[in-house]
Amino acid sequence: MSEDFKTLVSKMTLEEKAALVTGASNWTTTPVERLGIPEMVVSDGPHGVRRIEDVTAIAQKSLPATCFPTASCTASTWNVDLIKQMGEALAEECIALNVDVLLGPGVNMKRSPLGGRNFEYFSEDPFLAGEMAVNFINGVQSKGVGTSLKHYAANNQEFQRFCISSEVDERTLREIYLAAFEKAVKETQPYTVMCSYNKVNGDYASENYHLLTEILKNEWGFEGLVVSDWGAVHDRVKALKAGLDWEMPGPQAQRTQKVIDAVRSGELDESVLDESVRRILRIVFKARQTPKNGKFDVDAHHELAHQIATEGMVLLKNNGLLPLKGHEHIAIIGRSAEAAHFQGGGSSHINPTKVAVPFNEVKAQAGAAEITFAEGYPTDNSFSQAMIDKSVSLAKSADVALLYIALPGFKESEGYDRTDLDLTDQQVALIKAVSAIQPNTVVVLNNGAPVVMNDWIDGVAAVLEGWMMGQAGGVSIADVLFGRVNPSGKLAETFPAKLADTPAVINWPGGAGKVYYGEGLFIGYRYYDAKKMPVLFPFGYGLSYTTFAYSNTKVSKKSFKDTDGVTVSVDVTNTGKMAGKEIVQLYVHDQKSKLVRPEKELKGFAKVELKPGETKTVSIKLDFRSFAYYHPSYNQWITEDGEFDLLIAASSADIREKLTVTLESTVNLPCLLNKESTIREWMEDPIGNKVFSPFFAQVESLSRKAFGAEEGSDDGMGADIMMMFGDMPLASVLLFMQSALPKSADDMVADLLKQVHG
Ligand code: BGC
């Protein structure tokens, strides 16, 4: 145990320590007045402060706070500075509302677009999610307020989220599901990490020694405390042993007693409890150093929420109608124009300080245009032809129809997954009917995750993805529609053409207690790339009112050592007439690797603002991890010598420039040859090759004899002997030629292995 707080821990009684490792209420730690140990207050998160005044309540209306856009939207900004500012603002609100730790951000991967909680998560790509999380956390923690990186780990669905076991192989875990956590932990040291409800490969995340202790604490060096998701602990003693420091919510008298009993009976080593207590004390005292209470700047934060929402909106389609200008009559259709749909349901639900009404914002920016309104669709899932008819007649008499379509809460929320990617039947019928009579139809979507559009997209002039845009998003929509702002968001997740195309579809949502992550590494664009499958809108895609050209691509070194990395630079020019921002993406493609790898992976990006005609040079650094993959046999990240393509792109499907570089690996890998190693593995292993190659010629000629094939000719079995044997264990091949060998096949392999392993 490290020195800090050791003395304080030693002054605590067993009872006090056992009480501290469980909460005192829904939102607080257990104080110990006798020793001057204060209580610490936590609150949801992630995109606003859900401070419930009465800490014994769990779902009461919270104090007013700014509702920022949810993570789908913030990630679509690809603007790390803005995310950091959002973090700072969140911290100011935490301080004002007496909150020590904000429960966010959430960095789980969007394995399937059906995940009910996807709106709270950033991306299908771990690099992008990791960058967002790092900046979010740095923003919050720069003001002395803590964060809780959640939900660790492999919590990618709502179906049976309290108990299902996510069955994920180690490589997929490391490269896809843990990578954003790893980046955030290593680069920012969040005050807390929240374990998820589900099991991972059979063990509850809260009792998972591999995840909590081996990986998070030992390998990544996490110094903060691990808190359980609310109600995620089943066996308190087992959880402590696994590395779960703080159980929430509390109090849980029985569990506390179990900890006491376990220490007394010797079942739990007191040092394990002490370590959790030390971690909690460290964070409690750290968090309480920041003085709390006061006020936050409601207007300034609303304005920041507005700015983020504007940059997060993604213009998906535009036949040239947008930005709107000079129209005399605008029909606004859709309930969500009046009742803004700007956040999702569940624990992240914020009580906003104020809300921009989309309808009013259009009015404010539409100049002298006449504005008319129809609701378009009901609040529930019922169907009303009358509402459609009214909308159509309104749209007919207008120059433009703006359709505000929000995916209703009964289709998308924490607590349940979506069952399809569709809008409601009424919404689809409404879009079709209106666009049939009004060619100038713009669809404005408010949803937390992709919807399918094949039924109607061809008929509409433009589609703006407005996401769950936060309390100020209504202004952002008008800003983009009227061109006050040039849209610059790009998708942080693929919009598939249909549900049946999605990566996890045949392994979703699991059953009989397990969900198999059968698609492995291949989620999101990694899957669509591998399948060469067309999508509705690719990862990284988004339109602008201007155009950008890429030129003069350079790399700092053509050949480099993995540990040195390289820097890629590219000139980006605004070739259109309007100022705008472009998001440059850098993907890495490994030309050849021993294990299968995705076609390409995002490893860097930059957002750059350009006036018309202006050119700026964008530089992006690549490091060891940009080229590495996790090798489950070596249990480590490795690189391999060879050529890599660096793809500079405007989206995952729009590669603008390609550079090829040569990497020299500095990774020294142990020799893993064993009794089961194949002939090819012997040949490819540097040490194995030295020992085995003199023997190889002998094996080859013996095998031809054993199989009745003439030297240099085809063999008696009509197949190339070495092609056939290459992937067989050496021991098995030798077995077939036993009669020609001086000793048993097993002994021969044992001899070779002795030479290899010294
Ligand atoms: C959610 C967490 C949340 C916690 C406290 C849980 O149900 O999964 O994200 O932080 O409740 O509200």
C-alpha cells in the first residue's frame, strides 16, 4: 500500500472501513466525523449535472442544469477543444450544485445501432471515443471536479444488462471494447471508473479480477477508485477481492456486515479492504479540496451548448436547397418543432435551465417569411391520417416544408434496446406524403442513433441529423438551415442501409444468459469494409456548404521505428464560397499481418477552420499504438515489420490521399513454439527457423517418400504436399513418417523444442 492515507487508514476501525466501501446514500460516501473524513457527493452525468437535492432519492426531479447535447452529437463535432470546454462548464455546474464527481463520460462502443443507450455513447470507433473521453475528462478535472469513466466493460446493450454475460475474446476486448477506457485512464486518470452491470466472460464486471485488478489497476496504472454501477454488486466480498472499491448505492447494512465477518473469519485479507479504503479516501479528500456552492453562468453555458450542438449536427443530404434563402412561406411540420426532443430517457435525464424551441428559432431567422405549423404525428404510436392530410395541405401552399421528426422515447431510451431502426409508421407516411407534393422538403431528425431512410430519402431535398441536441439545439437547427453556420459535423457511427446489414445482427441480443460477440473486431465501418457492403452513410461522413481540397500530403519519414512514430501532414483548402470547417481523418491500413486485421482503422483526425480560398496545413501524429494490434498469444500489443498505408480521408469511404510507409518493429517477442506448433510457425519464428530449417529439407523429402510422391513432381494424392502440411503441427507430420525417423516423432519435437527454448 502506498504511503498516502496509510496512517489515516490505520486509525480506522474495521467497522468504519467496511462502512466506507459502501455508499451512505444514493449519491454520497460514508463520512467518518471522528477522523475528519468528509462525505463526497456524486451525480449523473454524462451531458449535464443531474443533482438530486435529497440524496436518499434516486429519480426525483433534479436541480436545473444545462443539458448539453448527448454523446452521439458531441462526438459528431470531432472538435476536442469544444468537448474540453463542455467538460469545464460541467465542472462549474458541479461546483455550483455541490457535486464532487460527475458520473460520466460513457465510452462503450456502439456494437449495434439497436443499443438503447447508444445516445449516451460516443462512437463505434475506440480511437474517436477515447479522444472524446480524454478531452471531456480533462475539461472537468481541470477544475478540480472528478469524473466517472463508465461503464466498464462490454456493456453494449440494455437487454438483460444486469445479468447477461458478454462473451468476448481477449483481442476484441483489448482492441475494440477496452481501448477507449485504456486511453482515458492512462492519459487522464479519471477520479473514478464505474464498472458495468453485466458479466464479462462469465464473471460480473463488479467481480471481475481480470478487468478490475489485472488490467485496469495493474496494467494501466489506474490510481482512482472503482465504483459499481448502481446495484451492480452481488457478492460484496468477492467484489472487493476483484478490485471493486466502492459499492453504490448505499447504505447496505448486510453487505457491510459481510465485509466485517469476512475479515474476522480470515476469508478476506484486511489488506485488501485497506487498499480500497485508501483509494476511496484519496479521492474523497482530493475532490473535497475544491470549494463548492455558488452560481454558474446559465446564459454562457446555454450558448456553449448551442455551439456544440451546431458543430455536432450532420448534414446528410442536400440537393442545393440549403441553406434556405428568400422563401416566402415556410411550413413547419412535426411535434418536435414545438416540443424540442433534445435528450434521452434514463439516468442521464437533465432538468434543463431553459430550452430553445426549434419553431421559434426558425421564425427568428426566417425574416419576413410566413410560417405555418402542423403537428404531423401524435405522441404515441397511433396512426392519424387526419394529421398527415393537414400537413400535406399546409406543405402544398408553402415554398418549403421543414419536417421535424423525433424518434419517440418509447423507441429509444436507457433500459431497453430498440427493436428496429425505423421511424414510426406515421412519421414515414408523413415524410412520404409531404415530399410527394412538396419537392422542397427538408427532414430534420432528432434521435440518438441511426435510423433507416431508404423508404423516403430519395423524395426529400435535404436531411439534417440533429441528434439529441441538448437544450440549445433548436437554435442550431435554424443556424444550419439558414446558413448562419456552415455545417461541419461528421458521423461518429455508420448509418446502415438496413438492420439486416449490421455487424451484430445474428448475435443480438443473445439468450440463455449469454451474448456472443461473434463479429469480433468487426463492428461499425470495420465490418462494412470487410464485407464491402454499401451503407446509407459511412462513418466520418457529413456535408458542408463549401468544398475542401486536399493536397501536398507528406510524411515525416518513409521508414521509421514503431516507437518513434511518424507525422503526416496535408494541406486543406477551402475551394468554395463560404467559410467552413473540415474534419480530416487518418486511417491506417496494414498491408500484411499474421493475424487478421480490419481493412483500415482510424488513428488520427483534426478539425480545421478555413475561410473561402484559404489553405492550412494539418499535421497528425501516429505512434506505436497506431500500428499495433493485440496478440492474444503473446498477451501484448505488437507491431510487425512491413508496409502500412496511411489513408488521408474526408470520410471512411472518401479516401483523398494515400502514403505508404515502412515500419520497423522494436518488439521483442518471446518464442511461443510448443508441441502443437505447425510447420509454418516453425519456419516463421526467428529462433525456430534457425533450429528447424536444416531439418526442414529432410522432413520435406521424407514426407514425399511417405506419401509416394516423386521428388519435384506433384504427389500421389493430387495435392501439393507442403501446402497440405504447412499448417499441420510438426509432431503430427512426423508421425506419418515415423518408420523413416531415427527416433519417435514426439522425441524429435521435444529435442527441437529444447534447442529453441534453451
Ligand atoms: C446507470 C449509470 C448511472 C447510475 C446512477 C445506473 O442505472 O447505468 O449510468 O450513473 O445508474 O444513476
